[in-house]
Amino acid sequence: MNLPRILRYVVAAQLLFAAAALAQYKVASVSTPPDVPSSIQSLLDPQGAQVVDGHGIVVCEIWLRKSVPANPNPNNSSDVLYGSLAEGTFLGVLHFPAQGADFKGQAIKAGFYTLRYALIPQDGNHMGVNPYRDVVVLGPVAADTTPETALKFDGLVKLSRQASGTPHPALLVMGQVNGDTLPSVVKDDQGHWNLQAKLHGQSGDVPVAITVVGKWEGQ
């Protein structure tokens, strides 16, 4: 092998390494968002988590609720990770500083969205979407006027369609927490990047993981 060819391999390897480094994500702190209704802002932890990519671009920001009500009927199903949370409960706020996307790959406009806990329905249309049924459903903050009230499934879908602009609600899946460092951004075994943070519940803290980079590759 001649020297120029060796140099080409070295340069290619360096470029691949640089690309891998830029694909990493990190977390930073961010203060309470000013552009959300006071009825929502009063429920939020003043310190949020900002997800930044390898180029220094902010992917999204999330503020979790200061205190989440306990679920009077916890779900102990094997395919549910966060059964201590009641379905329809307001969990926090997400901000996309630029156009983002949900786990289905639907384009979501820049702006602020409430996050409400839900479970993927157990039917043929949702098979294989995620190993676990836990999701957070996005709704425009201006349209979510009763954050202290848990919404029924139909109400969640109606609200979230205003975020997606399609018949399918906008959602991000949840996964298992990996490690003890919170908040953090961790790559899971599916190649998705999860924001891991601590949700403060009335019955104790609940570490949660929300997929913020990655989408379902199915149909």
C-alpha cells in the first residue's frame, strides 16, 4: 500500500470520528420559560434541561412539573414503566426553538408544548411502536387551559392533533432510565437519545427517560 493511500485512510477515519463526535448530545440547564401562560408556569420547576447537539444547536428544552399527583390506581403491567403516573396527567413543558419532530417523524412547529402522560393503545395499529407503552403527548400551551386536570384519552388526542396538524397525535415515547446521572442525555439500545431527568411526585421522585432524538422506523 503506498503512502498517499494510507493518508487517505487516515483522513477518512478522522472524518468518521469527527462525525461520530458531532452526533453526540449533551444537557445544559435553562431557566423558567417566559412565553407560557402563568397557569402553566406556576406548576413548573424553575430549572429545566436543554438538549444540545454536537454543533452546539439546541434541539429542545424541557421543564418538568414541580409536583406530580400520585396515581390512585397504579398500573403494574409488564409493558408499562411509569404506572405510578395517572394517564392524562400534565408532566411539564417542551420547547422546540426550531421545527422539531415527534417519534412518528411528524413535523412539529417551533414553539411551546405541554407534555401529558399517556399509554399507547393495545390494538393492531400500534403494534411494535415501542417496547413500552408509556408516552408523553404534546399539546400547544395556549390550547391546554386546564393543566391541573388530567385529560381523558379522547381529550388528549383532540389537544395533540393541534400540535401535529394531522389525525395522529404528536407524541414522544418513554424508555428505561440508564444510570444515576440526572439530568443527562443517554443513547439507548435502539440508537435513540433519551433525556433523563427526575420527576418530583407527591409519593416520591420518579426518574424518567423521554426520547428526544430518534423516530419509529416502521410504517
